[in-house]
Amino acid sequence: MWRQRARRWTYRRFSPDGRLGLRLTLACAAVFLVVVPFVVLLALVDVHWAPLRHLDDTATTHTHGFVLRHRALVGPLRATAYVFHPWVFRTILLALAAWLLYRGARRLAVWAAANVLVAGVVSATLKTAVGRTRPVLPNPIAHSGGGSFPSGHALMTVVGTATIVLVLLPLLRRAWRAVAWAAAAVLSVASGLFRVLLGVHYLSDVIAGWLLGAAIVLATTAAFETWRRGEGRRPADPFHEGTEPEAEARIAGEDHARSA
């Protein structure tokens, strides 16, 4: 009996018609692997775990001292607070959703807009629930309101850049897809590190933002792939082909559709 069940389970996940099960299993595992470190980090912050607090304080003190010794960095760093502001990415994603809606990619537009909504609600809820105060420095170079955990800049940069890449991947050649993901990773890392350098977030706040942003994108992308297969569409690998590969013609426009 158990052998038959094992064969059925294997077939559903590895057969040409059943690969959705494998992809969704891997997607769920990826979400789990991202969420667990975030939950652990949240618990350690909540109980004021001494080693983590020491790490945060040390990182804040050293980075702030570095900036004070290199005053030329202050102006550019302050500018990053606006360049990577969550509302910048929210505006870009909402504009992208409107463009997709205009192109006829309605479900993809809803997915992009949903990422904005989910990220905003989760970030605001956690900031209020955790209530962590921001670093207090003797000679601050920047100020920011609201809770410190998680970093909204780091979270929204991950969600924003990943959503843009996942929408546009069908238009990119294979080599450029790797470049797009690399650019998204660099922007996400930079956004978080700039917050630490500005002295408005602890290192753990930024790491939490990265983890939570990745979890949101993984979860919504897996949900979208479930819908695709429910509609009878072929299995796809979103992180290589995009969230909705079949929308390539609509995203590119009619001229591209005719040339394809």
C-alpha cells in the first residue's frame, strides 16, 4: 500500500503532467526556509536577546562612526532615503499594474498590485506590533519616524525589484535574465545597508526586511502559479520565465506580438 502511495506521489510531482506538485512543494519549502529565520529573528528581537542586541549596537556604532569620519558620504546617503523610499516602489508597481491592465494582462496587474498591498499591510502591522524604537545616536545624520522593525525600505525594495523582474522576464533573453536578478539583488542589499549607514535602522531590522520581502514574493508567486495550472496552462518556472510567460505578447504590445 505504501509503495503505491509513494509511486502516485512521485508521479504527481515528476511526471510531465504533474510537475506542478513539485514546483509548489519547492515553493512552499522556499517560503518556509525564509519565514523560519524571520520568525526566529522576530522572537530574538522581542525578548531583547543580548547577543543580537550587542551585534546591532556594534554594527550601528561602527557604521555611524565611519560615516562621521567621511562627511562627504552624508549627502548621498540622505538622498538614498528618498530614492529607495517604500512609496517610490509602491508608485512604480502601481503604475506597472495600470500599464499591465492597459495591455490586457489583468491577472498579472492584480498580482503586482497585491504585492504592494500585502507588503504595506504586513510592514505596518509588524512595526506597530513589535514597537521597536530606532537607534539613538549622539550625532545623528538622519531621522526617521515609525517603528524600527522591520525595515520598510529593505522590505519594499525586495518586493518592488523582484516584482518588476518577474513581470518583465518573458521579454528578456536568457543572459539578461541573470543580469536583471543580479541588479535586483544589488539594489535590495544596497537599500538595506544604506539604512544602517544612516543610523535609522539596526542590522537585524534590515535583515528582517529582506527575509520578509522575499517571503511575500515567493508566496504570491506560488499562489499565481497555482492559479495558472488551475486554468489548464502549462507548468512554468516563474524565476526563469516570469510570473505569467504567456502574457509576453500583451506586455510587449501588438507590434511585438505580430513579429513573434
